[in-house]
Amino acid sequence: MTEIRTLSAHDPLPDGPAVVLMRRFEEDDPRQAMMELIVLHRGGSEETRRLLTPEGKPLPWDKAAEIAEEEARHAHLTAVYHLDRTSGPREREIMGHGGDHTVGMETLDDDDLEDGERGSDLRDSRMNAAPRRF
């Protein structure tokens, strides 16, 4: 029997060997999600493939999970990792706005104030060491 290990939306991929079933945003159309099967081999290499219906749509989660479990059995692995990159709070907000990744951008920052570090800012000219040629 294959064990299902569910990872949180922002967890890193496990070390190989492993089989990971991942749902994530489509790169060419961020309003859509895609299903991806990732096989991490013992030597550090990996192979990925999109899981699609015959019509070219993303495979439903339950059908994709069956394929992932079969892949794990074939590789003699006892676990399959499930990872839904669309399930985090920010990702749910994006999906609720039709895939608009700019929603809520004002709340994002690059500061690490616990360590006393401020993130980069376009208005901070002292950080721009590029030569001026105009």
C-alpha cells in the first residue's frame, strides 16, 4: 500500500528518490492550474510530465493520484507526496481574482526587519552602481 504524504503549499520538494504529484499555476496562462508528476531519482536527476486528459485539460486530482501511486509502485517506493502550490492563502486570493497575480501587491515587501535588513527599492539610488551614460 502506498502512503500519501501531503505537503504544505510552500514546502520544498523532498529529497529523492520520491514521486511528487503537484498542482500549480500554468506558466502560459496563470488563470489556470496544471497537474505535474515529478519523479526524483536516486542519482539526483528528475523527470517531470504534465498529466492531461485526452482533450488536453489538466487531469483531475484523483486520476492524477492514481498515476502517481502507480509510478511509486513501479519505482519500488512506499510514499507519494501530494503538493498543491495553488492552496496557500496568497494563491487562493489570486485564484479568487481570476488569476490576477497583481492583486494585493501592496502587502508584499522584501524587508527582513527581524534582522534589520531592508529590501531593495527602485528609489534607492545609492544601491544602483550602474554607470550613467545619459
